[in-house]
Amino acid sequence: MKVDQTQIQMREMTPEKYRQYSKHSFDDFIQECSETSGEAIDAVRQRVGDAPPEPSSSDLWLLVESAKMIIGYLWIRLDMDALEAFGYSIFIEPVSRGKGLGRKVMLDVRSLLIGRGISRLKICVFKENLVARHLYRSLGFQESSFNEKSQQYVLQIDF
């Protein structure tokens, strides 16, 4: 199915969608941590925990849609005191990848955050996720640190 990039929309999740996608986000993160670090899944799950029953007031949980189909989601935590945000989960369905949608979503996220007064966005990317790291570099993100244990880079961009 071809997706028209100009039709991408982001909207806040309902409580039902939050429960569904927050579970997916935490499960995916735990799986990736286990695979990259060699730590057992149960150990990672015990350390990380489960998704909270509802988002905090500083969390943005957004669905990414095109043609009324959900093609991804975002979890971004806002720190209004520091005027920065942290992207905990930026996910595009595999079938929708490689079509410029991640770039479009990140540009829309940038506009959304600037509109809320945010001047910096940080994200973590696993070392082995070369496609995502390339995308973020092409958007102006800089690698600011690397966590050897989790095999993740912290990337940031100032607006």
C-alpha cells in the first residue's frame, strides 16, 4: 500500500490506544535491550518494569496515521523547565518504512515541539540501528553519548 506523505497526521492516543501502544513500546524496548546487551529478557523486564497504567502529564503519546490507518506512534516526554524533550519511542510500522515517512514524522515532531516552546530534543538509538542513526544524522542530530551496557547512543538536536 502506497502512503502519501502529505497525508500524515499525528493525534493524541485514547486511553485504550495508550494501553496497547505503551505495552508494545515497553516490550519492544525490553527485547532490543536483551538482544544488544546479552542480558536475559526477564532481567531487563525486572529492571525496566512495565508501562505505567496511564501517561504522565508531561508525556505525549501520539498515533501516526495516514489514510485513517495507524502507521506508527511516538512517546515523547516534555521537560518544560529545561525546555527540552526526550523521545522514548519513535516507531513506524515495518511496512511503512523506507518511504520517507520517518523523516516527515520527525519534521512534524520538530514543528510540534517548537510550537510548545521546546528548544532541544534528545533520543536514544541502538548502536545496530544504522538506518535510524543515518536518518537522525541527516536531520541534524548529533551523537552526544554512548551507553556501553545498553549499546545505545543518545542523540540530540537543538532547534
